[in-house]
Amino acid sequence: MCTNHSHHEHSHLHLPSSMVTRRSALRIGGIGIGAALLAACSKSNESAPTTSLTEATTTTTSAVVSTSAVVSTSAVISTLAGFEYFADSVKVVNNGNLWLVESNGLPAHNMMVGITSWQQQVPTSQPYTGTNAWQIPTNPVFADTPVSAKTQLYRGAIALAVNGVPIFNALNNRGDDAYLVGELDEWGGHAGRADDYHYHIAPLHLQEIVGNQSPIAYALDGYAIYGETEPDGSAVATLDEFNGHEMADGSYHYHGTRTYPYINGGLRGVVSVVEDQIDPQPSTRPFRPALEPLAGATISSFETPITGSYKLGYTVKAMTGEVAYMVTDSSVAFTFTNIDGTVTTATYARTI
């Protein structure tokens, strides 16, 4: 599984059979096209986040409850395309030369079901707020030397979905295609070593919510990522090595695809890379030691009985186990029911 900072809003990913068979195939290069216009933004010398939002939580049906913004008078709430469809759980502020995006990192859709290579991590809310918010340049520019995700960026996020969920490199921290090795759920995500949920492939299901005209995500260089069509609904032509395309007017955007690299295959725009990850970006705070993969396990269910309470069910050779846990700002309390019927508990202190 992948490590952060130490390395479809429905029940199915809707992948064609040709892609499903690829789980046992070798990685192949992705093809397709891209094009688009980003929102025009004003520049300023301000660059640090200036907002603090109440962290959103999930309801009993895994929907996200609305949050309230506390915004400085100098900042203006943005309407960066795509994020408005998730305004109840994701807050975006235009702070001059940056879009500042706050969320708790949890989607409204279900999670974890379908994973066959599980490192025993589980999704928990993350404090992507205030100075730990996501930073997306308002005026992206081409880099003289773009950064490829084929050989770099095995740690941390490379993009952010418009539902507030981070997107990591399609290759995990071992350089393997996370989808092909069974690490991802039906929506293209999983929980990392900080028990942080994130995608590793394009969340194409979001296009059904935001439409053709809006991005499904933004790369951390500031360029938009669209779904499987152009914003006008037309077909996508051949993409460059970064899964993107420059338009006739000089604008640029990426596309999500169903073949590798699935999402932006690197960063065509200017970014800073420190210790193999884009910097700055929000940090996650592990509250327990990273675990080892559970051999033979398949995650079969994931429920949210009440807000902040979760149950993950799994099977190993027809035997069932469960991880039930309660998340608060200060702790995470686990009850582990192992496949042999034994039950253990553990509670970890948590700092938000």
C-alpha cells in the first residue's frame, strides 16, 4: 500500500471488461486527449492559507454533512469549476495566487469494498484545513522540465478530486500499478499508512455529477483534469505523456483515462518537488504503526452505522473478520474480530 508523507459517487467503478482483465496484465501506456480553460484569477503576494473550516463528517449513509466557513475578510469564496457540486463538504477560497481547498478527505460514496491486497489500514477523516489546506495555483504555467510520475512522485498526492479526496500517483511506493495489484476499491481508492483515504486512478464517476463542462479534479500544478470527454462533450483525441493536451489558444488540461496512467501522468506545470513529493501539500498524521498486508483477504463490506463509526468486513478463505472503529478528533477506538473468532481492542490517541 502507499505511504503519504513517508514514501464513483455510486457503488461501482464501471470499468469495461478489458480493464478488469488488466489486473493480471503488465502496465501499458495510456492514450486519449485533453483540452480546456481554467478559471481566470487575480494575482497577489498572498500565498498562505487564511481560512479555517469545521471538519465535515459522514452521515449514517456515508453522505457528508455540511460545514461552515470562517473566512478572513480579505479572502473571497471562489467558484473554481467542479468544487461547487460538493460545497457542503469542500470549501474553496481564492487567496490571490492560490486556490485554498479544505476538506476532511472522505468521499460521500462508500469505500474499501473490492480490495484484494489490503494492508489493514482504514479510512479516517483528515485535517485538510487552515494552514494544512490544499494549495492549487490560480495561474499555472508550463515548466521547462516537467516532472514525470513514471519515475518520480511515489509519495504524497499529485492531484485533488473536486470532492476533496486526494489523488496519488497510479504507481504505489514500490513502483507497482496500484490498480493492477488489487490495492484499490470499486471507486479507485484505498486507505494509506496514515489511515488516509485517497484515489490512485481517475475518479471518473465524478463526471456523472459535475458534467462534461467541469473538471473532475485539479493537478497540484493548477491545471484541470477532465473526464472521458472534452468540456463540450466531444471525443478526446491523443494525449501527451502526461495525459494532457494543449489547446489552440494555449490553454492546457489533463484527462482521466481507463488505461495507465489513469490520471495526470506527472506535472506539466511548475511545481516544487521535495523528497519525491510535491511540496507544499497537506500533511497527514499517523496515529498508529503501519501494518502489514493481510494475506488472502478481500474486503467485502464497509458501513457507517452512525456518524464517526465504521465497520469494515473482510473474508479470508471463506472465513469472515471485521474491523469496527470509532473516530473522534482525539482518538480512534478499534474492535478487531479476527477470522478465528477472537476479539481484541485497541485505542489510539489522535492529534488533529
